[in-house]
Amino acid sequence: MSINYQDRIPNNVDLGSNRTLQRALEHWQPEFLKWWQDLGPRDFQVANVYLRTATSVDAKGWATYGFVHMPDYRWGIFLADRDPERRIGFGDNYGQEVWQQIPGEFRAILRRLIVTQGDTEPASVEQQRMLGHTAPSLYDLRNLFQVNVEEGRHLWAMVYLLHAYFGRDGREEAEELLERHSGDANKPRILGTFNEPISDWLSFFMFTYFTDRDGKFQLKSLAESSFDPLARTCSFMLTEEAHHMFVGDTGINRVVRRTLEVMKELGTEDPLAVRNAGAIDLPTVQKYLNFWFSSSLDLFGSETSSNAASYFANGLKGRPDEAQYEDHIAAEQAFTLELPDGNGSTKTEQIPMRNAMNEVTRGSYVRDCELGLKRWNRLIEKAGYSFRLSLPSTRFRRNIGSWAGVPTDLTGRPILPEQFNSTIGEWLPSDSDRAYIMSLMHGVHEQGKMAAWIAPPDRGINNNPVDYEYVKMH
Ligand code: BYC
């Protein structure tokens, strides 16, 4: 069904035919707009921003570009088209018809998954709300706002499901999604990473590279769900998510490129000299990478999870790209884990495959993360330097799962807590690293200008030049 932009809430779900649902969502809409004004991008609500808006949900030409004041963005409800032939693709009910309504026994558990997914979307907008002031260019400022409005739309996607399929419970959950806030001591966001502040653009690029990529893998898992409306909404969200990861990937690429230019100009790799020249030395890039990668790994949950086993058995949440696996039942297989033995060493344990689904997804995620590192390292290699960026071990600095609180070095080797505490400043951004990065953060809001710590992008948005006026301040 095509997108209806005439309604107060744009949609392709024929919202007008369900007056009760339409009224409930129209009641939530002003609360969302108030939240956007209060906790969305700070001080840029009057800016005119070159944004894309969804016009259809198919792969071709779904976006139209134009100047929009963010509070006027047409947030709405868009689901990928229904495939009448679609069957359950995994678990105990493999091959049966997918559900258009939720079986009673799965209401609570599906609500929890949808709320957890929904909670991350406004959380990220809150985390990024101050970044407009320090954007390195109008191009970057526009990308930040594009990401922000789309995270707002992803919240709408989950709120639609809550309102449409969960009755009063769902409506209450939808309200609470606007009441919890990132970093709030009393009402924090549900998942750890979404309470971390994002105060600088290096963190923003790391977040969009590593944390949005968790979004990609979680959405892919939910796009396999037997609950068809959830699968369809996540499929469409994935098309938007791709741009967010592009922002992170190219952002880090541009930081590295600029650093290499400065290293070349100076004829030295010395981090202090690089800093004195106003660029970000590669060891500091590595520390920020260590921080956001390890934090994002926690978002996959524990290595051994009875929750994950039951999601899989019941067909609620699959593996990303489930079709690539041969056995969609996964009831007989085992998975081998290496776990801490409690005595500073490791032990091997075999667990049922279904209980290891979080770890399976985490493994796919890590492989996907490596692709960007290969590209960035190729730049460094081509410039003739031996430094290489690398992903730390998945055991490093974990707060969730078997390795939570177990001190290890970057390679995942268990070490003594004293050793960990005395070395952590070499592995993660120290106060002085953070102060240095913050010292670079000055907004560059003039057309055609770029901050000195980052290279310009290869191309602009939608065939416009890089120095296009992507954001008009009034
Ligand atoms: N922080 O069996 P376990 C995105 C809890 S990002 C705090 O190990 P399970 C985006 C867990 O809830 C994608 N708590 O985990 C990106 C459980 O609590 P209870 C978001 C955590 O359930 C950028 C307990 O620990 N989508 O879209 O198998 C910008 C033990 O649970 C954490 C989703 O997450 C944590 N990191 O898996 C914008 C998809 N990890 O039950 C957006 C929906 C675990 O003991 N969520 N816990 O009270 C899920 O599928 C699952 O909830 C999780 C956890 C994968 C997160």
C-alpha cells in the first residue's frame, strides 16, 4: 500500500480505517512532539535542514529530499509490503503460517522485545542532542539531523505496534518510552550503552559505526519474527539504518584520512605532534574504538541465554539472515564457548545451540565490524605507516554475560585487577584524551568550511556538492 501523506499521521497501514487506533496515536503524537522539542536536537528546531523523507517502502526510490524544519518532519508508520506466502522460518513452528495477531502466550515476551527495541531510538536522539553545536561542517550537521529524525521515526514504528497489538498495556508502554531518559539516574534507558553520553563527534562516529550496527543485527533478527507486522516494520527500518552506519564508517574514514595527511605534512607519527597540529592521533582513535565496540558487544546479551533459546524456539526472534543457515530448528546442535574459569584462566563448555543465539549473532556482528577496520587500515597502509587499528577481544571490558567484570587485556587474556586498573588509561580514553577531543569540538556552520581534524567527504548528499548549504540556520 502506498504512503498516505494526507493523514495527520502519514502511514501505509490504512490507519484511517481504524478510528480507535488512529485516535490513540493522535493522542500520543503531541506528547512525542513535546519530547522532540524538549530532548531532541538542542537549539536547531528553527533550522531548515535538507532531509530525506520516505515516499514508498520498496527498495527503489523510497526517499525524497527537501528542506524541512525538523519539528515539521513527517514522522509516520511505514511497514514493508506484506508477503502473503511468508512462512515461519525457524524454531518449533517452522513452516507454519506467520501470525498477523499475537498468540496470547507470547504477548508479554513480545511486548518486552518491542519496548527494548523502541527504547533505544529516542535514547540515541537524547544522547546526541548537543552535537549540533560542534558539527565539523554543514554536511555533517545535516547527517546528524537525518539520523535523529529517523531514530524518531523508528520510535513511531515500535509505538504503532504497541498501540495496535497490545491494548492498554501497549499504550502505557508507549508513554513510558517518552518518560525514561538517557543517563537519567531515576529513569534511565533500558540498555547500558544508551545511557553513555555522546559529547563529541568522534564518539558520534563510533556510535553510528558500532552501536547502530547492533541495531542492524537486532533488526535483522526481529525481521525474521513469526509476528509478521514486527517483521515488516523492521525490514523497512533496516533500509534507514544503512545510512546511519554509513555516517559512522565514512566519519571514521575521514578522521583517519585527515590524521594521515597531517602525519605526512609533519613527517612524523608522534601522537603529540599530531595533536599539536590539531588532528586526532591514531592511538586515540583506537581508544575510542575500544570503548564503543566493547560497550556495543554487551547489547547482544549473555553468551548463554534461556531468553534467547525461548525466543528462537517460539519463533519470536531469529538469527540475522536466517536463510543462510541449513538447520532452522537448531534443536540438536551444540555450541562451544570459552568461559572464564574463575581462577584467572579459561574453560571450554558446550551448550545447546538455541541457548547460544546471542553469541551467534554477536559473532556475525564482529565479522561485519571488521570490514570497516580493513578499509581504514588500507588507508593507513597506503600512506606508508605500520600502525593498524584493531578490534579488541569480545572478552575485553564486558559488563554483561560470562565475561562481565573479568579483567582482561585487549587480546582477552585474563589479568589481575591491579594490572587492569593500571593499564586501562592506555586502552580507553583517559580524562586528558577526552579533554583533548573536546578541545577540537567547535561548530563549523559556515557554508563550504570543514573543521581541521576531519577530511571532507568524497561526495555530497543526493548528488549535491560537498559545500552545498545543507542546513540553513533560519
Ligand atoms: N544492558 O538473557 P540475557 C538499536 C539484560 S540497537 C542492560 O543475557 P537477552 C539502535 C536482559 O534484558 C538494538 N541490560 O539477554 C542503535 C535481561 O534482563 P532480565 C536494540 C541488559 O534477553 C543505535 C538480563 O540482562 N534492539 O536499534 O537474551 C541507535 C539477562 O538477559 C543488556 C534490541 O535490543 C544490556 N546491554 O538479550 C538507535 C532488540 N543486555 O530479563 C537504535 C530487543 C542484556 O533478567 N532486545 N540485558 O530483566 C533483545 O532482543 C534482548 O532484550 C537483548 C538481551 C538482546 C538486548
